[in-house]
Amino acid sequence: GNSVTQMEGPVTLSEEAFLTINCTYTATGYPSLFWYVQYPGEGLQLLLKATKADDKGSNKGFEATYRKETTSFHLEKGSVQVSDSAVYFCALSSNAGGTSYGKLTFGQGTILTVHP
Amino acid sequence: GAGVSQSPSNKVTEKGKDVELRCDPISGHTALYWYRQSLGQGLEFLIYFQGNSAPDKSGLPSDRFSAERTGGSVSTLTIQRTQQEDSAVYLCASSLALTGTSGGAGELFFGEGSRLTVL
């Protein structure tokens, strides 16, 4: 079956530090990959996505590249801000059989805290 | 508002009681999903609706769990004879209809969740 393994947290950084959150996956077919973010007191939001190998998703200074050879989708940001403090979830949507929908398999989540 | 709305935001109940959780999706979104977020299990898929039908209910953990959707809009998740292990945050999400392998796959819009505590 499908699974997502995510770097365990919590992660604590100072403002302007470099961020990496590791994510690896196991899936059948050709999955689409996502990072969702949950800010305090808010619902999950899509941060970025990639739908095929070597695609790079990017948003709000965050980037992740779909690496089929290493089955990874690591999240990176060059300079974090206090406002980036949140829980980050890596997820996949398998489209085996040619049809995909929102049945996502999530990683466990990584809590990021950024201090001034 | 324009987002996914869930109610109640918090529910405390006694073991053995039935509970209903409601989800009002974004207008025009034909796909609706229920997920559960708990400390031990992370985020788990429960059920998917396309319109009023549920082509995938594989994540419902037992027959005490059921869900329905009426008018292609509001959905209700019902848990009968609640147990302590049902304590979790129940998340609803909606999206536009998805078919094929388009890049729209997985772009779900989530509500803030209903936190259920079973005493």
C-alpha cells in the first residue's frame, strides 16, 4: 500500500535559517505529491504540489522537487520567518489506474517553530 | 464565508452516546472527503463523496461510522455508540470534481475540524 515517511519533529530554528523537512514515499502507480501546512488555529492548506518526476513545486519561498529515483519530496526554504511556524504534512495521491481523486496518504507531520 | 465550514468545533460526549458532525463544503465543489486526525494515527482518510454517492468508504474504521451527503452539498458523519478511541479531530475537505490524471488531483480545501472527546 501507499505510505509517506516524514522527518520527525519538532524542528526549532532561528529566523532566516535554512529549512529542510525530509519526506519519502512508497506508492503504486505514479503518485502526485503535496505539502500541506496547518497554521495555528487554521485548517490544512495546500502549500505546493508536483505531479510528475522532476517537477518542482514552489510557493511562498518553499520548494520541493519530485525525485522518483529516491522516492523523495523534501521541503526546503532558504530563509524562514516567524510566520512560517506551523505543522507541515507531506502527502501523496496515487493515480494508479488512471484516475485520481483526493484520497491522500499523509505523513505524520512536522512541527516547525521559528524564533525571532 | 467562502471556506469549508464544520460544526460543532468541539464536542464532548460520554462513551456509548451517538454523535453527528456536520460539514458544509465550498459552493460548487462536488467532491467531499472526511479525514480523521489523531495523535496515534496521524491523518487518516475515512470516506469520499462524489455528489451524493460514496464510491470510496474504505477508511471508515467500523460499522459504527456512517456518513451521508444530501443535495450534493452538506454532509453528516455519524458515530454511533462512541468509544474512547474515537476521540480525534474530524476534518472535512472539498474539491472540484477530479477525473483522469490532471494536476488538480489532491487540491483539497479543508475545514478547521470538529474536535471530538469521548469520556
